[in-house]
Amino acid sequence: MENQEVEIYNTVSEYNKMANHETLHPLVSIIDFSKSDPICQYRRKFGFYTVFLKDVMCGDMQYGKHSYDYQEGTLVFIAPGQTYGIYNKDRSVQPAGFALIFHPDLIKGTNLGKNMKDYSFFSYDVHEALHLSEKEREVVLDCFKNIKLELEQAIDKHSKSLIVNNIELFLNYCMRFYDRQFITRDHINQGVIGKFENLVDDYLKSENPKNIGFPMVNYFAEKLNLSANYFGDLIKKELGISAQEFIHNKLIDIAKEQILDQGKTISEISYDLGFKYPQHFTRLFKTKVGVSPSEYKVLN
């Protein structure tokens, strides 16, 4: 992959200008790329939230560590400050599909602004994009249409709340669609669960805890070629507990075995499992088991 200069767009109007699109509101825009001029794509960084709905394949998109071929009806979510790019070897192409872009300032002080962290798919990698059914695509386009209709009205005291509420409705639909995608890809997810369990077992039985430290979710997500947020959401939906809780449960099972081994002290066990301080191990053990490691040893 060739290194390419990163184009930076900090405002909605800057991006509208590039896409040959009229700015109806300084903080939010719905873009119909079929009305844009042919463009040559480079790596780009935005100062706003971006959601792309691609209707046709239009080249390889590099985002984070991965490249991804857009398929028809794919939604990709990009948070402010993230870099993405589509490579088509300096050939101008006619883009297709739509985009919703909105600046963080639009949602400051709103319910959506307070809850943006709940929409964790803005931190997913591009290969974890949302693949829409035809009906879901229609819902998305209806949401975009409603936002655009509101943007075309004269700005009044109701404008901001109506625009933000429609964006929030759209994002809530996306949460539902991702839940569906997790379910429909259950056979793939089960493979991930199995690999995760094996990775945790291997990690805890190796010298890694002592050398690298306490096993973290990010470490296993990277090993599985997934973003931490997507991986965490997948585990939560499949197992009903967080990835960190799963790791804790595995760790406690191994700790119980080692506590009953008369050759090791509680401090030695805690260091071997990656804890810097034995009291942290004791606290976690008591939270999970109901008694301290010392009491567990006596009781068993």
C-alpha cells in the first residue's frame, strides 16, 4: 500500500465543498454522492461523525489496519479523528451512495451527546461494517430522508432537537441491525468464542502473565483481528458477560487450582497470574468466590 497524504476536513462545510454539495446547516449534512462530481479518493481524517451508506462496490477502503471491499448496502461508521481512505490508483471515480455527517458540537448538551459512547460501532474496524438487508436499507434511507427534509426547512427553535432526535433514531435502528447481524453470523461468532477461550487458557498457563502482565481484552481482540469494541460487544451478546469478566472467571479457576497446591504462597500465585500487588488479586478473588484466597485454602 502506498503512503498517501492525509486530507483533513474539520468542518461539515469543508466536506460539502469537496463533495460539491450545498451546506444547509453548518453542523450536519446528508450527502447524495450520485450528485457529486467524480473524485479521486485519498486518505482522509474528519473532525466530525461520519456514516457512509455505499450502494455499489467502489474500491478498497483502508481503515485502521484493514482494507475492505464495500458491498451493496454496507454502513460504515467513523468517529471524529479517525483516518480512512479509499484507494483507486489516482483514477477519478463517480461515488455512489449516501453519507450522514454531523459535528460533535451539534449534539453537545443533548441526550444523544451524553449517550454517544453507547454507539460503540463508531469504534469498530471497517471489516466489522454493518451489512444491511433490503428492508433495513429502506429504513436507513427513510431516516436520511427525514433528516434532509428538516435541513431544508428554515432554521427555527425546533430545528436542532428535531435533527438530533432523527439522528438518534437512526443510530438506535443501527444498534438493532447490529444485534441482528451478531445473531445471523452466530456460526462465525462461535468460532471466535472458541478461539478466545483457547487464547485465554494458553495465556494464563504460559509465562505471559508474569512477563507481560494481567491479561487485557485489547490483547485478545488484536490476536483475533477484531477491534476491542466489536469484540467486547460480540462476547457480551454471545455469553451474556463481558470479555473482561470471562477472563476473570478463567483466572479464578486457575487460581483455585494453584491455591490448593501447597508449594505456592498467595503472593507467588498473584504475581504468576499477572497482578502487581497481591491485595488486588485477593480483592478480585473475594469478589468472585466470596472468601479470600487464604480462607479458600483453609476451607478446602
